[in-house]
Amino acid sequence: MANRDIITIGASAGGVEALIKLVAALPADLPASVFIVQHTAPESRGELVPLTCSECGGPLWQIKDDKMTRFRCRVGHAYTAKTLANELTDAVERSLWVAVQMMDERVRTLERLADTEQTKDRRRSAASFHDKATETREHTERLRQLLLSLNQ
Ligand SMILES: [Zn+2]
């Protein structure tokens, strides 16, 4: 076997996100073996998993016992697999509703710009803003209908 370099990376329990970013940025053809060492709290009863708590953003530990799989963050927020999945879905849904609000605002801005250009008799520019507003309104409405259908 040829000589290979060894890279050892150490992190504390709160370093999960930094480790994920660091490892993702390593080149696929890195001519070295990488070892990762992570400190965990002595009272930790589970396995540190690459997920974050939706309430505080901290790292999550997966705790398995005979009955069920649970997740707990350092602060104490606790989830079952089902409630964790629901929390993640809710977080994505909240972000998409924010996107809908931002797209509505963009439509209003584009319509205002179209009106301004129209009053200055700049018809091509007004038509361009109007077309962008129409397209954005259509995308927004599709997203809004999708989100509304999720809760029916
Ligand atoms: Zn938490």
C-alpha cells in the first residue's frame, strides 16, 4: 500500500454543522484519509445525528430504547421520529408561505413600476414590467394553491 496522509479533525458536540460544511467542501480526490473525532457530553445517552433541533437549531441526539426512537437536543427539546418529521415539514411550509408573501410583494412592486412607466409613456418598459408581474403572479398562485392543498 502506498503512503497516505492522515487528516484528523476534532470538534465539540456543537460542531456538527461546521463538520458537515467542512467535509462537503473536501475534494473527492483528496489524497488523504480523514478521521473525525467529536466530543460528546458524558450525560449524552444517544448517538449524535446530522440533524438540528427545529426549535433552537442545536444538534440532536438519537436515543433508541426498546419501545421507540426519540431525538433530544442539548437544551431538552424532545421529539419522536413522527413529531420530528412533522416539525421539519412545518418549517418548510412556513418558509414557503414567506416566499409567497415575498412574491406577492414583488408583483405589487412590478405593477407599480409598470404604472409609473406607463404614465411616462414608456410603453415597452411598462409592458416588460407588466409581463414580469403577470408571470410572477401565476407562479405565486400555483405555490399558494399547493400550500393550501397540503392542509385539506
Ligand atoms: Zn432544541
